[in-house]
Amino acid sequence: MLYLNIITWEPPQREAVMKRFATQGVKLPAGMKMLGLWADICGGRVFELVDTGDVRDPKVSVQTNHEWTDLCKIDSVGVMNAEEMMKVVSGKK
């Protein structure tokens, strides 16, 4: 399953977020893979696309995101390719 994580922080948290990212980076559990990480050029937000692979336990995502929730707000959205979704909703294979 693919998840788009939209990670935001308030301006006073900027330096703490930058420092933590520089020293610790993004840690994903075994079986998950980051497909992309994009920064909003206006600041205060990043977009992270993660493939959960074989990891199906939602507790794993909660634990992974929890390391950042003291500094950031994380919205995780399950996503899929729009063309593939159209096939699913139309009943086509």
C-alpha cells in the first residue's frame, strides 16, 4: 500500500525539525520503502511517499510517525495510481 505523508510544522519548530532530520533522517521499518520526499518551496511542509510493502500492521506506521509528532503534524493518506483506481471502481481488471 502506498501512503502519502503530509508533514507540517509551525515556524518556531523549523530549527528543531531541520536539526533532527539532519542528525536522524527518516527511519522506516524493515519492509517499508521511501519512494520520494519533496519539500514545499515555501517552507513548513514536506511530502513523503512510502510503500508499506508487506507491512500490514497499522501499529508500525503509528510507531514510525510517533518519533516526529512532538515537532510535526503528520497526515497519512492512502493513495494509488489514478488509472488503477478507475479500473477498480469501474469493475475492470
